[in-house]
Amino acid sequence: MSRPVLGVVIFTVALVLVFVWIGEVITKISGEGERRPSVAITAGNITPEAGEAVFWGKGKCSTCHAVGSRGGSIRGPNQGETGPLGTAIGARAEERARERARAAGKPFTAAEYLVESLLDPGAYVVQGYKNEMPNPMRPPIKLKPEEVKAVILYLQSLGGTADVAAIKLPPGLEAAAKAVATADEWKPYLAGDPKKGEELFFNPESNAACGKCHAVNGKGGTVGPELTGVAGTRDARFIIESILESSKEIASGYEPILVITKDGRYVTGILKKEDANTVEVVDSQAETQRIPKGEIQQKAPQKTSLMPENFREILTVEEFHDLLAFLQTLK
Ligand code: HEC
Ligand code: HEC
């Protein structure tokens, strides 16, 4: 080999190695949750792999669902074999379709069940869970029809048969989702200041003091759910209602109970643990109370959230908008 040719070969090999290395580093930095499809999904290239990227990325599905031992979210059913039926969603969908057919009095395919699960999550609510899954075509997630198809194809591939031809979305879906979103759009009448909102959130002396109970990026309390990505899956309406009417929808895993002991003590909090001998309740001050079962006279679920319900009285309009501006940055 002549010297210039050898030089080109060495240069090319070096370049490839650099790209491989950069690829590795980027994969490591971006981690599991951030995978993105390398090309935009179009009608012509819908694959389970593209759907997998939607599930763990743009679709935010993994903020509520795990797949087997991958991911740790428990708000929605596990889509792997760890689910309540012990089957992954691809197989489970067949079972559910039979159930839906009986209830609806008309045939229902497994693919139709999966389409319904995404576009009308409240139509069938999995036993033991709440109707709290957002429609991923609406803001803030805003999946496109091809991305919805791809993620369904990925779900089918988990224990079932991936068959893109079976996935039929109603026509005009994107326009309909857009129309509902526009009609629902919330416009703040004050432009809030996210910096001031952050200060209100974490300052325990402020009127808000949300950080006593909620964590954002590892900072704050654990009485209520972590809010690090709240605006990534929830629209403004949901966030506003959570603050002003906290008891309207109580987040799963945070249902309040009242325990009355035989010696007349009243303990209100969130049931964190229960075994044969003790009940563990976390109260609104984040104190864990361990109550031996022998001392309990009565234990009753409550309808009022542990989150204070008087924010509409104690926050000024300006403070409320500053807080919202801060919460909107949590995507
Ligand atoms: C904010 C939490 C949340 C997000 C985000 C979310 N889900 Fe769900 N999902 C739930 C909950 C809770 C349920 C169970 C209640 C119900 O059936 O609606 C559920 C149910 C389902 C089911 C039915 C499961 C079964 O066993 O029949 C499917 C399928 C599903 N989700 C897929 C998805 C996909 C795909 C995404 C992302 C595009 C997603 N979910 C995003 C919370 C969520
Ligand atoms: C005394 C503890 C406490 C304080 C203070 C508190 N919260 Fe909460 N919050 C909770 C609990 C417990 C829940 C879960 C039960 C429920 O949904 O009501 C919750 C739920 C929420 C949710 C719904 C989350 C979801 O994923 O469904 C939002 C949003 C929220 N709080 C925002 C706030 C903001 C903003 C503040 C400050 C203005 C605040 N909270 C102050 C305890 C608290």
C-alpha cells in the first residue's frame, strides 16, 4: 500500500472510532428514558422498535408504566409479565377484548382494545387502578397518529403478535385532538414568574410551601407525589385543579385513611404499609406513625386529600400564577 492510501485508511478508521465512541457516550448520557427514534415515524416505517422509542421517550408512557423489570413506575399496570394477570400486554389485550366484547355486546379485537386504551382511556379502567391515564394525543404529550400506531405495535410485540394492519385509528383523529385542545386551552391572565414560583414552592415560610410535601429534582418532601415531570404528562387544567380542588382526584397510592385507636387517638394520613401486626401511616407533617393492629379500633378510608384545600384562599392571584409558571417548566 502506498503511503497516501494508508493515511486515508488510518484516518477513516480513526473517524469511525470517534463516531462509535461519541455514540456510546451519548447513549450513556441520555439513558433509558430518553431514547428517540433516529428518523421521524411515517406511515411507511412503523415498527415495534420505533414504538419502543415512543414508549420510553416522547409518549411518556414509562412515567406510569414499567415493562417487566424495566423501569420502575407503578401508577399504571406493568406492561410486561409482572401484570395482575401474569401475562404481558400483547397477550393480555386478547383477554381484555373478550371482556369488552361481553360488556359492549359486539365483537372487539385485541388491537381495538389497545386503540381504545390509548384514545379513550376511561372507557375501560383496569381493576385496581384509577381512571388517570391521559389521552397521549392531547397536550402536553401530543403524539401523532403514526406514533400512536407505533407504540401500539410495540405493545402487541410484548407477548403477542405485532400486526400493524390490525391497528385501525378512526379518521380525522389529529384534527379532533387539536380542536379539543384548543377549546380547552387555558390562558393565564397574568404572566407568572417561574423564578418567584420556585421560591414559593420551596420556601417553608411562604403561603405555598409545596416543597414540604412534594419533591422536584430530588429536593423536597415525600408526603405527596414527586412533581419533577408533572407538566410533561399533565395539562394546565389538571395542575390547576390539583391545587385548587385537591380532593377531586386523589392520586393513586396517596389515598388518605383515618385510624382510630382503642385509647381514642385519631391518626389521619396515607397508608404506606400494612402487615399482619402493624399499620404504617404517614401524616401531613411527614411523620411516620406505626400503630400495632391490636390497638386499632377502626380504620376508614377518607375522601379528603392530605393536600391542603385552602390554597384558593391563602394564595394571592399573583402567587398562584408564579407557581403555575414554575410548574409549567417541569417537563
Ligand atoms: C399519568 C400516568 C399514565 C401515563 C403517562 C400513561 N398511562 Fe397507560 N395507564 C395508566 C393507568 C392508571 C392505567 C390503568 C387504568 C385504565 O385502565 O385506564 C393505564 C392503562 C393502560 C393500558 C391498559 C392496560 C391493561 O392492562 O389493559 C394501556 C395499553 C396503556 N395504559 C398504555 C399506555 C401507553 C402506550 C402510554 C404512553 C403513550 C401510557 N399508557 C401512558 C396511566 C398512565
Ligand atoms: C401537606 C402536604 C401537601 C402540601 C403542602 C401540598 N401538597 Fe400537593 N399533594 C399532596 C398529596 C398527599 C397529594 C396526593 C393526593 C391527591 O392527589 O390529592 C398531592 C397531589 C398534588 C398534585 C397532583 C399530582 C399527581 O400526579 O396527580 C399536584 C399537581 C400538587 N399536589 C401540587 C401541589 C402544589 C403546587 C402545592 C403548593 C401550592 C402542593 N401540592 C402542596 C400533599 C401536599
